[in-house]
Amino acid sequence: MAILDILTIPDERLKQASEPVTLFDAGLRSFIADLEQTRQAGPAAVGIAAPQAGRSQRIVIVDVSGRPKTANHGYMVLVNPEIIRWEGFELGREGCLSVPDYTGNVIRAERIELSAQDPDGQFHEYAMEGFEARAVQHEVDHLDGLLFLDRLVSRRTDLFRRKIYQKGIQRKEKGGT
Amino acid sequence: MLTLVGEDRPGIVAAVTDCLYREGWSLGEASMIRLGGNFTIMMMVTSAAGAQALERVLRPLADAMDLRLHVDAIGGGLHRHLVPNIQVRVTGADRAGIVAKVTGALAQAGFNILELESDVAGVEDNPVYIMNIQGYAEQTVEALQAAVDGLNEPDIDVSVSAVDTLIG
Ligand SMILES: [Zn+2]
């Protein structure tokens, strides 16, 4: 096992779309072990994508189980993941191993469904929400050559304002004023 | 630290940054926003030349665009970001004192404000003050919520939540 070098911006390779995995062999499994070790060696990352380690293949790891009070599927290796359903949207703050010293706000779907293969090539489907769904969307973006920087929004967005404002109104109505 | 404020008009950012670029200044962190018809710029800039040189460089442009210009030599630098871990949202009747009360309670509870945005929404005869604060505190969300609940202001709605920054 080895800790891999993480590509950081402005490395052009982070902008490339990755290729599907077709060979489910020992080499793949050994790379996945290295990728996981690399994730754990970094600063508290809940996910990592193969292209971040310079391998342009559709492989991501997500594990949000270390975070308190968070629905999760534990340690997940997603090979050739496809998000097949999106629902709702939510603003949240993100950072990235490949973007040192910067965090920003990004809108993601609240709930997603996805299909993916495991390291042996078996197909699985997952339904997830919240933080875990956010992590998967962040990692799958890497496979398409996208960083959270490509999705940054200001906190002064309509979405956010409207939500706060509606909350205030509803409460007022409940209070009967 | 460069501060420019003036009546908003198209082209302020382009003109200021072009002037800095041509004179060899590098841009750092910046906040630029329109507030009530004015455009405000606060920007960290660096170059081998000093604060006085910067003022000389920008003075003609500031005068031509009717911008108030202020330059301070500061000791700060890049890569000193603090990541907020707590978010506070405030909505309430638009009246004086709301900001002071809430931020006072938060400061006393050990909350350090990193960013504050506020605005007035609602209709003209029933304005609603909206404030969104991001900051850092060692205290728990519950402790901070208790601190603002202690204000006991029925027409101010304050909610404290964790900012969970996803790293991936
Ligand atoms: Zn990332």
C-alpha cells in the first residue's frame, strides 16, 4: 500500500473526464486500497476520486460514517457510478483535497439515487440524502472534470433568501399575528 | 488594504483592477458589493512599492470616478483563512438594536464573526431584517443557541446551526 500524490489546482488533469473501468482485477483492488489510504492520510476528507490521484478512471470512495448523527452507507467504493435521480436542493460549504486553503458554498441535490459497481464488478443501487449525497455528488463531479469551484454560489442567492424568508413568514402565521 | 467607495456605476471593478494590473500590483482576497446604491471595494493588494505609491497610482482614477479612496498598510497575508464552523441566521422586525443585541450575546458566548451579511426584506410597511452570520466558536451549537435565546426577544428569530464543511 502507498499514499498517492494528490493533484492540486491548477493541474489540467483535474479538468479531464475520466474513463469507465472495464477491468475488475487485482490491480484495480490494489489501487483502491492505495486511494483509501491516501484519503485517510489527508485532512479529514469524507471522499476521494481516482483522478485526484492522477488516475483518470471512474472510481470514487465515500465514507461519512465518522461524522456524528449522519445517515450513511459506511465505507463505499463506487466504480462507474451514475446518479440516476436527483431531488431537492440544499446549500452547503465544501472544500477539496485538490483545492488547498479554500472553502465555498455549493448547491447540491438533497437526495439522490445512484447505481455503481463494486470492486468486483457487481452492480448495486443506493438511495441517499444529506451529507452523504453531497459527498457523492462532489466526488462524481471529479470524474467529469468538475471541481466545486465550478459550482460556487454566493450566500446571497435567491434560494437561500427565500428559504429564510418563508420560515419567518410561516412562524408569524403560526403565532397568529 | 485598499478601500474604495462611491456611487455605483458600470465599470468600477474593471477600471480599478486594470489600473492595478498595469502598475504591477497583485490582487489578494477581496470583498466587493453594492450597498444601497454605492459600490464598495475592500481589497488586499501587494507589490514591492508601498502604500503611498498605491495611493498615487489610484488617485487620478478615484477622482475621475468619484470614489473615496483609502489605503492602509497592513500586516496580513494570504492563506490565513479561518473556516467557519457555526452559522447564525437572524430574522426579525426591522428595528434598531437587533444587530447589537444578537452579536453582543454571541460575542459574550465566545463566538468570533468571520462574515456578516444583512439586508432588509419584506414589504415597505412591514420590513423584515435578515442577517446571516458565519463564524467560529469552540462552544457547542446548543450553548450558543441558549445564549441568544437568553435575549428573550419575541420578535427576533435566531437560529444557530453547525456549518459542516465537506472535504472531498
Ligand atoms: Zn474534491
